[in-house]
Amino acid sequence: FFPRNTEAPFLLVLSYLHVHTALYASKNFRGKSKHGLYGDAVEEMDWSVGQVLDVLDKYNLSDKTLVYFTSDQGAHVEEISSSGEVHGGYNGIYKGGKSTNWEGGIRIPGLLRWPGAIQPGAYLDEPTSNMDIFPTVVKLAGAQLPSDRIIDGHDLMPLLQGKVTRSNHEFLFHYCNAYLNAVRWHPGNS
């Protein structure tokens, strides 16, 4: 894929199943971590992401490529094997996990890398959403957002590049199917 796209813009979506139950780690990674099968799967995913970043470097694409690593939910902390091993990960200080409306279920990390465009080591503590990926990519591609519908996401680049210090999201709504289960409010005067 990369050798064919060194001169043209591209969008690569690489979805990992490694830390989603049912867990899997290949034989090269199984039994390697101190944290059971979940840790093995995390180590394999980490290795794979490293391979992608190495190929971007190899083809001199790193400075032209936004890499966005994220998830769709927090760890599934309730997942425990028949032998009592925790298979669902760890959410740190956040209560709850996958399929809950607590912070551990809906607050997820977003790790972004774009040398020369995003300051290395920058940390944002502003509410954003995976819905922001779409308008960000559309803007970076030089295209226009559809005008026949409301787009809930916002272009992240001004926030990521420090041009603004505040997220455009005043409210973030969390739905499970058609049911509203949680709302995060980020008032303008806070």
C-alpha cells in the first residue's frame, strides 16, 4: 500500500481487534507480557503500529501523514476468564468500562502524530469525539463537508496546533442504540 501511495494523498483506516474480546495474540506474542492474554494482545498491536510508523519513515511520508490512534470505548474491565484472569484491560482512575456510561466506558485516549504539524508531547484536556475525525480528514483533504445535514464533529487541527485552546463541543451526547444514556457538558465559562 505505502509504496503505491508515496506521491498521492491517501486515507488508511487500520482497525485492530487485538484488545477486543474475544482476545487473540499470535504465537510470537502469546505468553510474552506480564499481563496475560490481554497484555500479549496489546504488545502485538503495539508492534504492528510500530511497523506502520517505520514504513511511513522509510518512504519519507511521516511529515506528510497524520496518524490518529484511538478506540471506540474504554477497556472491558468486566471480562474475566474462567481461571480468574482479567482479560478486559485497565481504565486507570476511571470508573466503569465497555458498555457502561461511566468515564471508563466512554472516555478514551486519542494519540496523534504528525511531525512538523503537531507539537510532540502536546497534551489536550478538552472534550473531543471520534465524530471529529470525519471533518478533520475532510478539511485536510481540501474537500467540503456535506451541507445537506448537520455534522456533529469539528475539525481538530486548530485545537491540535494550538491555534485555539478550547474545544468546540459544548455538549457531547452518548447514545446506546437510540437511547440517550449520558451527556457531557463543557460550558463556555468553565
